[in-house]
Amino acid sequence: MLHPVDHLRRAAIILGWAAVALILFSTLSPIDIRPHLAEWSPDTERFLAYALAGSLLCFAYPRQRWFVLAAIVAVALGLEWAQTWEATRHGRPHDAVVKLLGATVGASIAFLLDQMIARLRRAS
């Protein structure tokens, strides 16, 4: 029988990869069809998108957390570079930094969540 945390990790796999797919679409699509939230700044959107992807995927793959974080960083940098090939987009170092910070915060949240789960398991 699966532990409830294992169910959460399975859900995190699906949601994490969905977040990556949304990031890919949002980053590579022309600016006029890019999804956005009107009340949030683009930096906030970028930060939260990468924090969400980082936290979900690092939680989903706890043994490969450093690899997952490195892969998200590589994707962020690669997508910033790829934006230079889209006529309506531009890749900027500032955007890359915001994305890297978001991914790092997300990975840190996943690490803290795993630490809390480990403590709860030991206590029960």
C-alpha cells in the first residue's frame, strides 16, 4: 500500500511537468498570445512559474533534487536564449535571474517539505 506522501509525489510529477509545459508555451509563443495575469507583473509571473515548477519537480524526484534544479536552470537559460529567435520576444539577463531565483526558492520549499515529512514520520 502506498504512503499518502507517495500519492502526493505522483501528483507532483504530473503537475510539475504541466508547469514546465506551460512555461515552454508561455516563453516561446509570440508575445500577443502569451498567457498572463493582468494584476501581476511579468517578473512576479516568471518567479512564481519557476518556483512552482521547481518545488513540484524537486518534491516529485527527491533523490534527484540537484539534477532537477540544474535541469530547470538549464531550461531557463536555454529559453531565454531561444527567445532571441522569436521576432516579438527578447531574452534578457534580468529575466533569467528572476527565473533562477524562482526555481531555487521552489527547490528550497521542496527540501523543507521533505524535512517536515521526515520529522512527522519519525514522530509517528
